[in-house]
Amino acid sequence: MTNSIAIFLGFLIAASLAWDLSSNDHQATLFLARKTIDLIEWLAFWR
């Protein structure tokens, strides 16, 4: 991964978090965090 790609991805993540804060009050971020925790617990079961 080059530096320009890393900077672009970092900017994209920061912009999406800022958009979620301004329009949804972080509801999408919380939803994704909860689903990620559920996925980790489900994968730990199969381990």
C-alpha cells in the first residue's frame, strides 16, 4: 500500500465518520460496531 492510498483511505474513513455524526448522530457507526462485536463472538464460538 502506497502512502497516497493510505492517505486517501484515512480521509475516506474520517469523512464517513463526520458525515455519520452530522446526519445520523452516529447511529450507523454504533450499528456497525454492534454487528462487528456479534460477528467476533460468533467466530469465537467456532474456534
